[in-house]
Amino acid sequence: MINIEDYSPIIGQGAVEELFLLAKKLEGKSILNINSTAVGGGVAEILTRMIPLLKQLAVDASWDVIKGDERFFVITKNIHNALHGVSAQISDEDFAYFLEINRTNAKQLNLSHDFLVVHDPQPIALIEKRKDIGRHWLWRCHIDFSEPDPRTWSFLKNYIDWYDAAVFSAPAFAREISIKQVLVPPSIDPLSDKNRELPEATIHTVLQ
Amino acid sequence: MKQAPDEFRFNTKLDQTILLGKKARNLAELLGGLRTAPDASIYFHTHKFLQQHHYLSPEPPNDFGYWVTNILNEDALGERLSSIDIIRFDKISRLRNSFVEIIESYLQSSYRSVNAPTGQEFHFMSAQTFVFSTPHGAHDLTEFKEILSKISIHSLYYHVFDAALRMEQGENDFSVWFNRMGELSLADEVRRLDPYTYTLEGLRQKLILLVARYDQH
């Protein structure tokens, strides 16, 4: 079981103490993270580690995943590629279906939390629910946003502007939009299996 | 042992980087951005290196000088911007004017117009600072020294660097408190310390040694 105190030798006891002080500011508030996959992919990898750590800091954090069929995820893959500047065929019907799936999920998800953190474009249109329920909404974009396909960008911007703030991973992804944009640089978890030191013998065995 | 008339409450701060969504491709656009960017953006681009990397090269580097030198390859101008002594300025407006004047003067005498390669534009940013109290309070030099050894470098930065911009005549939060408790020589030594010539960890050690010397009296 991962323990927040295990990070003290790496970042210093003072920094861990500050995390507890920060967490105290969120006392009595609940946070729901929403993305599109429970396993596989960077967002799931982040949330798998981050939610238990937040709970140890006494933050009421949770995580839910939207549901979609194959057609929906083909469309979101095309949107992803279009944001990377790759020419993608996304029809008006595709955009309409994307919205339909988002609206179905908005009805099924429990969105009663104080803060809703929506990750990446797949669940972005859940924000439509804001006009009914209010709450604080944050959109976190984990993907390259520097040269997006204009039509796809125009579609997504309609929804981004409804959020309280957007979080990007690099300065180059910032856009001229009406909401506050903040930077959270990419980071690694020094204690995850992916980043742990391997014994020399293991390295040699793999290389052979 | 001298007791302070009041507790020194250690605060700390965390900065959230704000993306302003404005970018510059060349010197003219950089100049335009420098003229209109909020004060917090000028502060961010001149102090970020120090906070994020906790080290210092011989001159305090700033983002403007770095970008002009390394992306636009305008070495002479970049050197002039990089050599601006940022600690000399007690007001951000004066620091901003210094950058503006140098670039204006350069543009008047230069016919070159170089655009940054795509993806390497200058992105204007800023920071929102959140200050909050830690559970640590000192009532004398012994306690102060012990706490100083374990607080985060963010706390150290807040009480020394940020304080210098809040106060006048080179004061910082530590020197003001030492003064109030009658440790006038220690206050003077801390006031005269040039924090920009240390790493943050180095500054911590230097302050601990200084306080330890007076704590033995």
C-alpha cells in the first residue's frame, strides 16, 4: 500500500507537511475525477496513484468513468488525433453522437460533488449539466494542444468556455480562451513500479 | 537567552503557474507583451529559475534573456537582458521598464527580424501565490534555528525573497523579527546577506549558522 510519508525522503518532510496544509483547505469538500478508462492510458495511471494519496491527506476524492460504445471511442480517437493536428474525418453526425453519449453519462453519473475534474476531451460535454446543478468544474487536458485542427478545436471550445478553469501540461498548449488556464507540468511518480530501481541481475537477465 | 516580544510564525507559500494564452514569435511581439503583461508575469519570468531550480548561475537568469539568446539567437541583446540585475529593483514597474528600454533601443538600431521556430514561441505566464500559516512558531533563536532546519524551501523563499519586495531597504521577515527581539547585529547581518548568491538550501544553511552563532551568546 502506497503511503504519503514514503515520499518524505525524496521531496522533504517540509513539502509533505505542506500537502497536509493544502489538503486542510479542502476539508468538507468532495472532488470527483471523471475520465474515460479505468485501466490503460496515462490518466488512469495517474488517478490510480493519486486518489489513494489524496485520501491519506484526508481529501474526499473519488473517481468515476464514463461509458461508451465502440463508435463513441472511434470518434474520441479521431478527436484526439485531430487535436494533434492530424487530419481526421469527423462528421456532424459523429459530433452529435459524441454529445449523445456524454448526455447519457451525465444522467447516469452521480455529480453531487463540490468539485468535478473532467479529464481530456472524451467526457468534456458533461459540463452541459452545469446549468442544472451548478458546482465547480475543472477541465484537465493531458494531450498536446499546440496545433489543433480548427474545426475540432472550435467544437471543443464551446464546452471548455463553460468550465471554471482549464489545466494544461505545457505552456504551448495555452489558448486564447475566456477561462483561467493553469499549468501542471508532467511528472513521474518516483515510487511507482515503472520508475523503481531494478537490481543489476534483473537488468542483465532482461537484456539477455 | 533573549525572548522575542512576539512569536515568529512561519508561513509558507505555493505558486500555481497561470497560462496567459499570449505568445511572442519575435522581438516586436515580445516587446508588446512586456509592455502589457501584468506585474505578476514580469515577476514570474524574472524569478522562476530561482524558485524552480533552486540554483543560481553567476548572473540571475531570466526567461526573456534566455529566450532571446537561445531561441532567437540574438546573442548580444540576450546578454544585455540576462545581465539586468533583477535584485536592484524594488518595484516591478521599474524592472519591466528596464527590459522594455533595452529592447526598444535594440529594435531602433537593428534591421533584423527573426521569428522563433514554430513551437518555440515565448509564452507569457504568471503565478497565483497562495500563502498559508504553518504550525511552526519560534519564540527564541534556538527554536527559530530548529524550525528553519525543517521548513520547506517555499517557506524560506517567502520570508526572504518575497519579503524583500514587500518591504523596503533590504529588510526581510527574519531581519525584522531579529531587530524586534533586540538582536541588532544578527538583524544587520541577515539584512546584508545577498540571498541571490546562494542556492535555497545553501541559504538555509548560512542562516542556521548565523543564528547559531548568536544563539550561543
